[in-house]
Amino acid sequence: MKEVATIPDETVDESARLLRTYLEQETNGIELIGGRKWWTIRGRALTGEWIEMKKDFVKRAGKPAERTLLYIHGGAYFFSSLQTHRYQIQRHARKLGARAFAPSYRLAPQYPFPCGLQDILASYLYLINPPPGASHAAIPPHQIIVSGDSAGGGAVIALLVLLRDLGLPLPAGASLISPWVDLAHSFPSCSADDSGDYIPSSGFHYKPGLAWPPAKGQGILAELAKGEGEVLMDEQIQVGGSAELLRDEQIYLAHKAASPSEYPPSHKTLEAYPYQKTKLETPYPPTTVHLSMYDNAAHVTPTLSITRPAKYMYRTVANFGIWALTASEKKQERLERHESRPESTHHIAGPVHATDAAAANEEEHSVDSDDESELSSLDGDSQNPENSSELDLVTVTGHEPSFVNHMVRERVSPAGRIRAMEAPELLPGCTMPRDEIGILHLGPVTKWKTQRAEWDARYAKEHAKFRAIRDENERRVLQEGGFLEGKLKFDKGENPPLCALARFWDQKLALEVGESVDEVGKKVNAALAMWARVSSQPDEQIAGPKQVEEAKAQAVPAPGE
């Protein structure tokens, strides 16, 4: 079942106010993003979808859901939508026994940073503090799990940092699926063989159009790591399981979260952003982390839902989510027994207390029947010789193993068998020199520029046509001293990025440029539509046609509650 909700202006405005407050903590934070206002401009209202299995809707009989999943879809911040991710979200919600909320946040290049982050923050605020007249009651933060894949996983990290640093209520936990967190592609795996991943190591490239390329601009001269010189960057670079190109940064992120003092930012980062130095002196406690690395798995394997590893990943995500929600509930109950102001307990961050973790592991949970059918049909010893080993199998129990130094670290085979991960000192993601992280490296840059040159040559005529339109727009903008027919002005501190929709002078043209991301559900790229159909197919070989049709029937639109 799904229901579309429009997030009201007052909530969207509040998210903008909070984001400005955060950015102003850095000396030139507002200047770095190009102003205080341009990123609040949008071509449509911010909407989101409530997604829930019919059986869970019937079970709660009009009562508020006890578990809520806030899901942020991936797509490198510039493609994909709820249409491509709806089945994944539905499946995560089913296994978690939760009601999911997924926002249609604004996408680049028309809406570059911090547009998407503002929308994601507004979505979280909408859940925990809805305005009068909303279709749902305020959801306690300890009943919320936040999840995202790829760029959505990176956005979840950004949201959690915002909430933490602004002293806002934190959710029960977060599940990150192949998160993209190093936009510089500085880790070794980004330069590795890409034969095991569907994301090309040479990056994403696309035919020119109104949305891209922007006006040329001056670009920036970026220093490369390891003394490899400098490179002029005047266009955007985008590249993207143990076979995926982003694995090293994900391993690094997990260990950094569990042991922040052991993995400090680079010296250049601290020099560029003085405010971050104060964070090193803040006694933030470690985060409780469960890191699972799947053998030979590609980026965001749950997208490939018909594959065997995808099924185990859905289980891993659900199991941790159930445990985190239960532990958070136990923590809330414990604090409310001892605090005179229980509402303040939402602001307390840190690892799960041993008492709460133990209590969560004692709780019994009903396992979704589909998990049981998968267990019987996929995991029998006769299916794979490896299954006769004594290694643990990925299942959904709502219980977690013991955390060592705030971590569970494991590798998982294609047959769902769990084994210990090697020591951090043997992992490239944990041994990268501090001052090379987040810095451009010659290898990925060279691969991207070589492929980019080939595309520019192939579409030279189209490239010249659309670049001329953007260059003419830039001439008009500089002549008039503003954007969107005077709604934004240079002398008011506004200087949107060259690619932004808000950079246009002609409002009609700006709306035309925004159509591909503002016309939600009306226009879908043919390749993405095909991808959505592939990813939304439950295992017909396992479940059979009847169960597949039942699953589809449970996902049809339904009237609001």
C-alpha cells in the first residue's frame, strides 16, 4: 500500500533555517554553498510516499505504526526515484515489519547541494514533529530507523551529523547499503578492476542536454595526492560487496564511526574547515556498528533482488533494524525510569548500553513467513556443499552477536555463511594515509577525463549547442546582476552553482530544465524503467508465480487512512 504525502511549507522552511544555522558555524559556510536562499527554490512541492504491506496495515488497525523506516533512495544524487526503488523499499519495510516513508528529494544537477539535504532533513522533521492536520501523529525518534543506498546512504550520514551537531533528536539507528561517502574517490578500490561491479570505474557519462553541461566557468585547480601535481576540474566527476568499487570507503566509514579518534580527518580538511577542529575536541562517544561485507557482491546488491546474495542482505538489514529499534526502546524505558525530563533522552547519542543490548537480545520476534520459505528452499545442505559447514547462516531473529570494540565485523559468502573479517591493519580501507583521504588521485581522474573526451567528441554538435545556450544565459545573468528575472541578486550574496536551476535568468527556461526531476512519476528514462522492472521482480523461481502476483497486489495504491 502507498499513500503520497505533501510536506508542508512550514516544515520545509524550518529545515532551511536549521541548515543555515549549521552552515553558519563554519566561518564561510554560507559563502561556500553560494548563498542563503537559492537552494530553497523548487519547481514542485516536497512530497514523500508512505509504503506499507497490507498485512501490517490491517494488523495495526488504525493505530500508529510501532516501527517507521525513513528510506533515502540512491542514484549518485542525480538519477533514480521512488519509481525505481519502490520495490526495494517495500521489501525492506516488510522484513522490518515497519511502515516506510520515502521522500522525493530534489536531484542534481538542477538542484545541487544542499538542496537534497534540506529535503531529507525536512522529511525527518515531518515524521517527528508533524504540523496540525498531518495524516500521522508525531513519531518518537526511538521508533525510527533511517536507511539509504549508495548516495542515499551518504545522505543519511549527512543527516545524522546534522541532527547530532544541532542537538536534535536522533533515530534508533541507521542501515547504510553500499553508501557513497567519499566524493573524491580517493580510496584504492575506486581504481581497481570494475569487472565485478555494474558501476564503471570511468564514471557516469551522458548525452548533452539543457540540464548539462553548464556554462564553462573557470573551474578549480585541484591538488592531487602523493605529489602527483595539479589538475583543472571544470566539470563534475561521478564514479561509483567485495567486488564493488566503493568498498574501501565503506570499510573506513564503519571503523571511523566505531573508533572516531583513530580515524581523524586530514590536516587539509581541518585547515579548510576550522569548525571541524572543535569536533575533534568534543567527547562524542563511539557508534555501535555492524559491518557486513558480502563476497563478490556488486554495488547495492539488493537492487538485484532475484540474486541469492540480495536475499541475505535484506535479512541482514532487517535483523539489525529490529535489534536497534528494540534496544532503543529498552534504552528509552530505562531513561524514563530515571530521568525527570524523559523528552531530553532523545538527544543522548552514543553506543548502545550493554544493558539495553542484552535486553534486546532476550526479546523474541516473529519472523516474516517469507523468510521461513526462503530458509527452507535456499539454505538446505543439499543446495551447496558449503552449507554443511559450522559457519553461522544469515537469518532474521532480531538478535545481534557480541560487539567487540563497538563493532561486529564479518564477511558473508554467496550462500549466506558468516565468517570473521580480517584485522583492520590488513584492510586497505583502514590503512590509507590520513592525508590522502578525500583528495583527488591521478588514476580515477585520468580514467574519467579520457572517457569524457570520447563522449565530447561523439556528441560534439549537441555539446556545442547546449553549451551555447548556457553561456548566453550566463552573459545575461552577469549583465542583469541576478537570476530568475531578478528574484535572486548577486549583491544580496546569492551566487548559485553554474549547473543550478536557480542560475537561469529566464524563469520559463528554468522550469523546462527542471522538468526531468520536477515532473515526479510522469517522465522516466527508458533504461531506468527497465531497471526498475528487473529489481522489482521477487524470486519467481523460489516463490512461484502465485506468490509474485500476491506481492504485486499488496503494493497497489490505496486511499489514505
